[in-house]
Amino acid sequence: MTTHRPPIPTRLAARRFERSPELRRTWLFGAGADAAMHTAMTRSGADVLIQDLEDFTPPERRAEARALAPSLYQRWREAGALVCARINTLESVGYIDLQAIMQARPDIIAYPKAASAFQVRALDIAITTHEAALGIERGAIEILPVCETALGVVNVREIAGASARVRCALLGAEDLAADLGADRTREASELDYARSRFLLECRAAAIEPVDAPYTFCDVEGAVAEARRARRLGYRTKSLVRPEHVQAVHGALVPTDVEIAHARRLVAQFEAARARGEDRVLVDGLWIEVPTYLNAKRLVRSQ
């Protein structure tokens, strides 16, 4: 099935392209009304900071969390992060969340349990209405579908195609495991297929997949999971603990050795092509066009 995405509006705000999706390596969730967590998040160095108004915020504290948004988002921007808010579903109190936080102008709205194009289109319409009322340039705010059910994972291309605001999608962990009826383990083998399929579907839809959060407390496990995800093809990862950010970021950034190797592949392939050869043997591997292009991408990602 071919996915046809709507064209990107011509009057997008410049900030939407300030940091391309593949360079948003760490996405950190935090409770919506937890001031101590907000301070730790501000200091974490994460690329994207997410005020979670959904599961991380008890219903009785959501009004408090919404009221914190303007000052909180300003602090996060001053720290150099992109600002994201995860609202509740529109069927529950999502419209109330949106009414409050749009005045604080988040960069991204995360939508929980995304499972259909209809949900994304409805959210797009609601955001567009607020943008017009607040004088925000149309299309400035992105939508991040959080796919945390089996249906959400298999419908990623449909979800991505519902709005040009969708540039990334995030894979769930806890809710997805529960939906699958799987035991949640530190090794996360129960999510192996979903993780691979989600990556494949997102790449087919030309959006950036954000790997599922590591929800255990140890840094070593978070780093190991980030490295496994990177080997699969993920370039970005979500987190729930500020102390994991720097270590996971380091696991996702190419090392000096990897960059040097990639540069050598690029140089030797280009030299071979200049000689009229179709490929070149480097360290026992025939370097052809796909490997060359992947090496170029790695060099550009530093």
C-alpha cells in the first residue's frame, strides 16, 4: 500500500525546522505537575522535553499542570530544548488540555494511544483552530503520535499520512506490552517484533521513529537498549528518567571511530568511482551504493 501524505503547508513557521527529527536523539517524559522533576528535566540536556498531562499526571492535578505550562515551557526553551506536551485523548479531556497549553505555544503535541488517521486529523483541526485564534503561523506545531497499542503499531503509515504535522512517531512500551498480553522484562524481548515493525513502517512513511522508553531505573540497561535500537536503525529514543539522558545520548551519537570508518568508506568508494569502478573492497566488505550512502548519512549525523 502506498502512503500519500498531504503536502507540507507553504507557510510553516521556521522553528519547525530548527532541529531535524533525526537529531532529536533524546525525548524525556516527565510528570505534568512535579516541580522537582521539571527542574531535573531542565538540567538533563534532553533534546525534547515532554510535559505529560496523561498517565504521568493524576486527574486531580491536571489543572495545576496546565497552569504551569507557560513558565515551564519558557524555561525549557531557554535550556535549548524543544517543548512537547502529551495531552489526553480528545474523547476524554484532551480539548481542555489543548485549550490551556496552546497559549504556552509548545513545539509538539504528543497524542496518546494513537491508532487511526481519524484521531490525527481531528487533532490537526483543533490545533489549526487554536493557531488561528492565537496568531500562531499555521502548521507551526507538530503532532507526535504515540503508538502504544497493537493497532497503533500496524497503522503507523495511515496515522503518518493523516497530517503534514506528523514528522515523528513514538513507540510505547508499557501499554503496548499490556495490549499484547506480554510479560514486561528488562531485556524487552517481548517488544522485539513491534520495535522492528514500527521502525519499518515509519521509514516507509518517511517519518522518524522514536524508540520506546526504557522504564527501569538502571543506566546500564538504558544504554544497552539504546545501542540495540541503534543497530536496528533507530536514531532517537524516549526516556522517563533525567539521569539516563546523557548516557543514552552518548550511545546514540556515532563515535569518533565510527565516523572515521565511515569517512574512509566514502573516500575509497568515491575514489573507485572516479577510476570507473562500480564498487570497492574495504576490510573484506564490498562497498556498493547503499553502503556508501549509509556511510555518508553517518558522517552528516555527527
